[in-house]
Amino acid sequence: MTDTGSTARLCEEAAANVAQAAAAIDMEPKVRSILARPMNELIINFPVERDSGEYELLQGYRIQHNNVLGPYKGGIRFHPGLDLDEVRALATWMTFKCALLQLPFGGAKGGVAIDPGAFSEAELERVVRRFTHSLGQNIGPEYDIPAPDMGTDARTMGWMKDTYLNSRGPGERQNARRVVTGKPVELGGSLGRDSATGRGAAYALRHLYGELDRTLEGQSAAIQGFGNVGSHAAIAMSELGMKIVAVADVSGVVHDPAGLDIKKLLEHAQDRGGVAGFSPADLLTADEFFALDVDVLVPAALEAQITAANVDSIRARAIVEAANGPITAEASAVLEHGGVHVIPDILANAGGVVVSYYEWVQNKTSDKWSAADVDARLRDAMWEAADRVALTRAARGCSRRQAAYIEAATLLQSVYGLRGIFP
Ligand code: NAD
């Protein structure tokens, strides 16, 4: 996101998601007001030395939206246009995502407003270490647990973990390693965490097709974003027999009606830094990409990609919101009216935080689960949540998005009701 007007709108949309669910379940006003705002908001200005020897002052954020269900949990994003409003919206969605999946976590989000591609590896390491140091006691293994998001990865989490551990006494370090999830496996990460968000999205799609009494075999898909989420969604959807006919990333859009070879496309993107130039494929514009006549569209990049401006061109019959907030509220209403099946982000991309939870549990118990075990648990967790969303949708005659928010809000309301509000 690059302009503050659009990030302010994201924040309003997150607030509207919460308000609608609160109204639907007749939520107590005091709970409604607590959920309407983040609990804590941190802005950190910190200096980092560039390779040239000059210092640059960077701005980072950590927003802790709610922790009634457990420690704050949410990703760290590196993106040049990142601002407070965008992080607020993302943190709010995390609270509802964790509640929907019934995880013992609250919601948070953070990041630094930089283009990671414009920093060398050594510079990035200094950014991560200095930002983590500045976060200080505002993160912790039982308090606030970051994870990767757009522009960050397992390596980022490795640096965060190491920096945090170095601020603890030797006797605390073993316990403290679960301060972040999405770590490299060698540093205590979980098998299956890197592919979890993409695989989870594919499981949610399989559930949708089950609801519709249809099979995914031979269905066509177009995927926007070929980073962590988009690439693993593409692999998982191919494994389910789907034909990925188009992939878009920041370098361009590649399209082959016969189906792209995802393995080869991945090698190409890794070598060349993007999908552009892949052969055999034709090049499309972003507008042509969204207008493709495909069965399934998977936005897995940025927010606000399907808007009032392009929603009328959409021909896909189902959309999996693998990214956070890829469809604006206005466009959502048009799609709902047109009978397009939309799997909302707080369900579709929840696989990442589900396996982050598994990583946290494995660290806490000094255990190691097999990749097959993690994947089976992930599938069950996604299907169980999708079942509840489908039941609520049927009972209330509402959209899948509203049903997902109602499910999450019901749990949050009930926990506040049982705990009461101090003092
Ligand atoms: P990533 O940085 O690994 O990849 C982002 C991808 O988006 C890249 O392929 C990039 O080229 C592409 N992209 C960026 N700008 C684009 C543009 N204007 N047009 C087309 N493509 C563009 O990020 P990620 O971790 O895959 O995250 C993607 C989305 O999924 C984000 O919304 C993120 O919040 C969400 N998400 C991620 C996780 C996770 O586990 N990583 C979990 C839940 C949700």
C-alpha cells in the first residue's frame, strides 16, 4: 500500500468487519468498544547503518490489537508503503483469525517501512537486529510472538530470535526461543511452516468444493503473488489436480491456457527474481489477469487488489483470499451479489498461524513433529473451521466473510463474558 488514504480505508474496513459481526451477535457494548481499538500501538524510529557508512532513520511499528485469548500473535512486514493504519487493520484481522481457528493467541502485526529489495543482506540483518532490540520487552514468548509476513522470511525470524535471546540470561534462552515462529527448522522451526499458509488455502478451497459437491480435478486457477503464500498455494493446488493457467508477481503476469509447469516456474522465479520471461507463456497486463475466465482466482499478494474499479471484469467463480484484505468492501458486495464464492482471508490464509501455533507448542514441549503429522493437523484445523463457517452461513443466510467474523466474535464475546473486565 502506498497512499495513506487507502490505508485509512483498510482500517475502516477492518472496523466495519468487527462492527457487523458485533451487531449480528448483539455483542455487549463494552466488548464492542474494546475490540474497536488496538490495546497497544508502538512506533519505533531507529537508525541503521547502510553499507555506504551513512545512517538512515527508519520507522517500524508493532500494534497489539487484543490478547484476551492468549499472547499477541502476528507477522512482521517489510514494505515501503507500510504505515500505522495498515498495521492496525492487519492486527485487527489477526485477532479474528486466531479466534476463528480457536487458537490460544491474540492478534498483532508489525513491520518496517522499507523496500527489502533495496537493502543488502548485511543491511537487512542490521535492520532486523536493531528493530528487534528496540522492541525490547514488548515482545516475548508468552507475551507477543512475531512471525514472517510479506517481505520477511525464516531468515528474518532467525535474526530476530538470536537478537532476542542475546538480551536474556543464559538460563532463560531455551524457553525464549519461541519468541518468534516461522524460524528455520534448524533453529527450532516447525516442519511444514513454510508451506502452511499456501497449503491451508488449498484445504479451504477443497472444503468449498466439497460444500458445492464438486471436484477440483481439472479446475483452472490464476494466482497473484508468487512469494511464500502464492508459490505454496500453486504447488498444493497442482497436487489437487488443478491447472494453474496464470501467475502474477511484481515482475509481471505469465499465462498459459494449457497450464503452467509450476516447478519450472518456481526455478525460473528463483533464478530471475520474478516470473516475467518464463517460457512457454504469454505476457498479460494486470487488468487482463483479473479478467481471466478461470474457475478460481487466488489473490496472494497485497491488499485492495479487487476493487470497485475492476470487480465488474472478474469472471472467476470462486476467490480464495490468500492475502490479507485483497478485496475491498465495495467489491465484496458486488461479488456476493453476483454469486461468486469468496473464502475470506481470516479463514483462507489461517494455515500460517495454525502451524505457527504448532511450532510454538513443539518449542514449549521440546518436541518435534513429522511433516506428515503437521500437515494432517493443519488439514483438520482448516476443515473444522470451514465446517463452522459453513454452518453459521447456512443458519444465518449471510456471506462466508460475515459467518467467519460471527464465529470469531462469538468466542471473543464469550471469553470476555466469562472473565469479566478488570477491576
Ligand atoms: P512474499 O513477500 O513472500 O511474496 C509477495 C508476493 O507478492 C511476491 O511474489 C511479489 O512479487 C508479489 N507482489 C508484490 N506486489 C505485487 C503487485 N503489485 N502485483 C502483483 N504481485 C505483487 O509475501 P507472502 O508472505 O507470500 O504474503 C503474501 C500475502 O499473504 C500478504 O497479504 C500476507 O499478509 C499474507 N499472509 C502471509 C502469511 C505467511 O505465512 N507468509 C500468512 C498469512 C497471510
